[in-house]
Amino acid sequence: MNNPLAQNFAHLNLLLVDDHPLFLEGLQLILENHCSKTTLLCAHSLAEAKQLITINPTIDLVLLDLNLPDGKGLSLIQTIRAQGKFIPCVVLSASEDAFDVKTALKAGASGFISKAAGGQNLIGQISTVLAGGRCLPDFYPKDGCNNEEALPLLTPRQTEVLQLLSEGLPNKSICQKLDLTEHTVKSH
């Protein structure tokens, strides 16, 4: 069996966030079958996920549901960024609404996987994200935005910071040049 997670990643630390125990248990089984060297942390609520993110510095990827009993899943992405961490987050949702995909991407998600996807598709999508790519569901328009302006991969400010980094400038110099705090530069 072709096993992209096992082939490309020696050990993974994944955080799974979903309030449906049966779905979460099935997801765990799929992931354990495809990569024996995977540590899976599970959260059933936003509060539990935020706590796990805070106390576990080695999480490689977050798979998260949009709607949790105590809030919107996308707010976890803001929490992660506020802590100065850059963990890829992929929304795993039953929604097949292009607006939800677009909203997730604008919030900083690295992708969106439909809960209707099969196990092999899920593993392939996770591998894509861990390799630095973006995953999108089949129902999402190929232009990304229903004929609206395409979503940029980086904001204009992120592009400025990246350009200055590529020129070899340290964070402090970038802060001065762009009139930003060091925390903001690191965040970008």
C-alpha cells in the first residue's frame, strides 16, 4: 500500500479537534493505520484544543472541525498565531459550502478537507499540507473564489516581510524599516 505519511515523515504529532466521538475514533484509526509513528492528541472542544496547543510545542498539524460546542474552530488558528506558532491547520468539515472554504482560507487554514473524502484522499491531502502545499475539496471552484478575485497566498504585509527576509535583513531591521513590532514581524 502506498503510504505517503510513512514515507515522507518519520514521526508526526497531530492534533485532532472534533466534537463527534465516533468520527474522531474513526479518524484516529485511519491515521494510525497509515503511519505507525504518529502521536495523536484529541480534543472534543475549542477550550481543550487551546489547552493542548499551549502545552505541546511539537504539534506538526491540526485537523479541526468548523463548529465546536464552545465556539468556532477557526478561532483556534488565531490562538496558535497569537502564541507565535506556525502550525498548519486544516479544516475537516461536513460542509460543502464554498463560502466556508473561502472563510477558512482567509482565517489562515492551510486547507479544507471534506468529511466525505475517503481515507486515502485524507492521507494524500495531509501529506500535501505537511510538504508545504494547500489542499482543497473537489467541490471548491478551481479558481478558488467563485469568479471573485483569487485569494492571495500571502497578505501584502507578509509579502513585504518575506522580501526583506530574503534580502537577509534580521527581524529588528525589518521592524524599523516597516515600523512594526518584532512580534508582528515574527507573526508575519
